[in-house]
Amino acid sequence: MSKVIAITGKGGVGKTTISGLMVTRLIANNCRPVLAVDADPNTCLDIALGISAEKTVGGIREEAREIAGKGMGSGISKQQLLELKIAESLVEGQDFDYIAMGRPEGPGCYCYANNVLKEVIKKIAAQYPYVILDNEAGLENLSRRIVQKVDILVFVADSSRRGLDTVLRLHSMTKEMGIQYNQLAIMVNRLRRPGLSDDMLQLKSDTGSDILIGLPDNQEIGEISEKGGSFFNLPEENEIVQQIDDFLQKLNLENSS
């Protein structure tokens, strides 16, 4: 049974960095294979993982819509066509596969394709013991496009008052949208000072989160991100790498397979 970890938060707080680190550290800790789902339309998780994705599920949806409109694809059902093309969009890495959701629905409605896409993604995810879901800002992907229930929901925030308030709003939205999770974690990223402030500790209490972690700003990770490098190249002794390892150990992920 898959263990799904979904990472979300407001824009620019480092969701993709956290997602990339989780993929690489799961693999390093023998929790594999991993499915990395890039649900941000900007699709930059592939770079952090040292691969390149050419196709997105959003693009496949529009392609299938065009084919159906022209009456093409005879001899194969629309569902089979979508499933085939989505399978072709998977990028294989070392002990992980990657799929990019791409842009959301375009103009008009193609509800059939969208429903099929959700079902196909669920089928694909079920084949992996570990799934990392890198969301766009907000919770729309969880509520509409992919899954509504995750094992670990991770809110990433910066240390600003606005950043912490965003976590509170997201937490309220999970209830409104009916999103379910088994564990809730909050990661305050790029701390400028050591330790967690009273506001951050209060945030843990207000949300009832199971885990609260402060991640300091890290020059090594910043340089790799600027150069478009892979997080697989980070050394084991990197402080953030060690903190992500500690976080994953707290989740008892080895019991998921």
C-alpha cells in the first residue's frame, strides 16, 4: 500500500526543494521505488532530481481532446488512449519515476478526460510504495485533480508573519475541502536565526500538527538550485539532509510496504 506525502504552502517558500530532498532521501534510506508527482504548473521538480521531462499530463489531456474532436484514434477507446499516453509521459530515474501534471484545465470543459486522468494517476501511484506530491500553491490539486487523502500532509512556510498565517489558512481550508490526512507536519524553511520562535510553536498548537521542524537557510542547497543541479549530489553531512532524514525516520515509512 502506498505511503503518500503531499507538500504544499504559499508560493516561493521552497516546496519543490523540500519535495526533491524527500525523494532523494527516501531513496538513500532504502525506501524505494518512489513516484515523484510534480503538480506545480511550473514543473521544476525534474531539475532538482537530475532529469528532464518533455510531456505533462495537462498537455496529454489537451492532445487527447484534440484527437477526440477530430474523430481520430479509431480502434482504441478514449480511456485507453489517455492511459497509454500518460504511461508514455513517465520519466524513469534511478529508483524513482517522475510525472508532471502541467497546467490545469484550459478553456472549455473536458470532464470525461479529467475524470479518467484522476483515475489513471491513482492507478499509477498505487504501484509505488512511496509517493511524493509537490503541489502548486494552495490545495487545489488535493481537492480536485489527484488525491483527497494523504498519509502525511506537509505545510511549508517561511518565517514571516504572513507565511505563518498562510499555514493557518491552509489548515482551515483542508477541513472545508474535505482533505484527509493521517499526519500533519509543518516545516518553517530558510530560518535566519537558530531555533523556533513562540509564534511558530503556537502554530503547532493551533493546527494540532504532529511534527514541527525549522530548516535554516542553507548555502549549499541554494547554490545547487541556482545552478540547476541535482539534489542527489548533496553530501550526507549537509545539515538539511540530516534533518530531512530525521523527519522521515519519525514517520516509520519502512512499515508502508
